[in-house]
Amino acid sequence: MKQSIELILSVIFMLFVLDFFAVIHLAAFKGILIVAFVVLGIAKLVQMLDIITSQSTIQDK
């Protein structure tokens, strides 16, 4: 789980760097922020699903 978060952060960082070097308009910057929030949201969902599945396996025992 920690590895995937680090991967997501590095991807977002790369996007910011590319955005910075390209000096893209504010709209593109907003787009990247939206993508970053969506990715973080997905990561949170995965984390929650992991917790739910681990709890259900504990209950099965």
C-alpha cells in the first residue's frame, strides 16, 4: 500500500514538473490538480477496501 502511494506521489510530482517546464496555462494546472485529487481519492478507496476485506477475513475466522 505504501509503495502505491509513493508511486502516485512521484507521478503527481512528475506532472507538476512537466507543467512547470512547459509553463502551461492555469486551466491545465487546474486539470492536473483535479487529476491529482481523483488519483488520491482512488488511493483512499483502495485503502478502505483493503481495511474492509481484512476485517471480513478476521470475522470469517
